[in-house]
Amino acid sequence: MSRRAIVPSLASLGLFAFALVPAQASAATGAEACGNIELLAVGECHFEFDGGCVAQCEPLSFVAECSGQCQASIDASCSASCSGSCQASCQADPGSFDCRASCEASCQADAHAQCGGDSSCEAYAQASCNSECSASCEVVPPSASCQAQCDAACNASCEVDANLGCEIDCTASLEGGCQIDCAAPTGALFCDGQYIAASDLPACIDYLISNFEVSFEASGEAHGTFSCNLSGGAPVGGLAVAATAGLLGLGLTWRRRRRPAR
């Protein structure tokens, strides 16, 4: 994908600092700089601050982050059990079989057994099931064979089953970091409601720029606006966008133009 030049426009000069800085050498690069977050699609990203930000530091905001950090192997017994019941259901009425619905039903049944009635665990598991099943099944057309559809459904369902315990632990570890970010000058970064545990903020934003066609918008109610639009021109190269202390109280938004190649 081509990288695009950043063309700044200041509605109120001197009021806000918005720095374009070279990405620094870091042990974290690419998705690692964003905490290995798994995002198939990004509608918008923004920084949150203070009290309203802390309120978002809760398990459902960590689904994508923990999905990227927990990578346990799928249990063979889960895969075999799921595949058998899935294919029986599909073959009984192939025309009406729904990969995602089958995946979510199996996934949530397994999660319910693991959560043991814990409501917060169940809520997290449902969100994780929805995310994984949607991502896995959307690449398999309804006309695909029962085996292909069930492979997609069961891979997603059993992946959630294998990683649920790790992901629940992960949410607890991320909560403190999210709250610390909320109090920092740059704030905490969220994409479509999902917290981004960036280990290197400039490198993380550089990763987002490299993988999405985006526009940036920063606004402050009392002091005017600063906009930074991506348009045609010279390539950005190694530049990354870093929020500075001058962005405290501002909202910085990315709007995704198209899905990146995977």
C-alpha cells in the first residue's frame, strides 16, 4: 500500500502542538508497538482523557488487545467435537446453514461452562465469540462446502475456548495500564472502543498509518482546531504522528478509508 504525505492545516496558529517526528528505534515494531492488538477493521481511533477515559478501562474494551496477546493452541478434542456437531447440522439443511450463528452458539456454550456463572466473564466471552466468529466466517462464502464452513466456525470457537482463561487474566493486567494512560498528557488510545496498549506510541501510530489510509483530526472546544489530512504527494516514509502535551484535552481521530491487506 502506498504511504501518503501529511499536509497540516492550522485553524488557530500556536495554540496546539502537534509534532511529526521520526519513528524512534524500538524493540517494539509493527503490531508489537500497539500491543499485538488484533483489529480486522478500524472505523475510528481517538485519545481519551481523565474520568470519562477511566470509565472505559473495563474488560469489554480489552477484547481485541487480549486476543492478540493470548495465543494458546486449539485443543484437538474441542475441534473434533465441534466439527462433528457442526457438520451434522450443516448437512441436514445446507441451504440455511449460518457459519457465524453456528460458531457463536458453540463458542458461547463452551464459554458458559468455563465462566461458571460469572457475569463479567460471560459478557467478555460473548464479545470475544462475536469478534472471532465474525472474523473467521466472513471469509467463507455461504456457498462453501459444509466442511469449509465448519472448519471456519470451529477454529474460531475453539480458539476462544483455548484462550478464554488467559484473556480474562489479561483484562485484569491491562486495566491498570489503561488508567495510567488516561492520566498521561497524551491520554489513552482507543480504536472502535478497544483500548490500544501501545508500548511505543509513535511506532504504534506509524504502524496504523502504514496499514490504513486515514485522516487525522484534532479539536479543542475552547481554542480552535488543528487538522492533519493525508492527501496525495510525497511519501511519508519513516514519519509517525506523536501526540504531545499540547494535545491534552483534545480528541484525535483516525477514520479508516479501506481495509488493509492481510
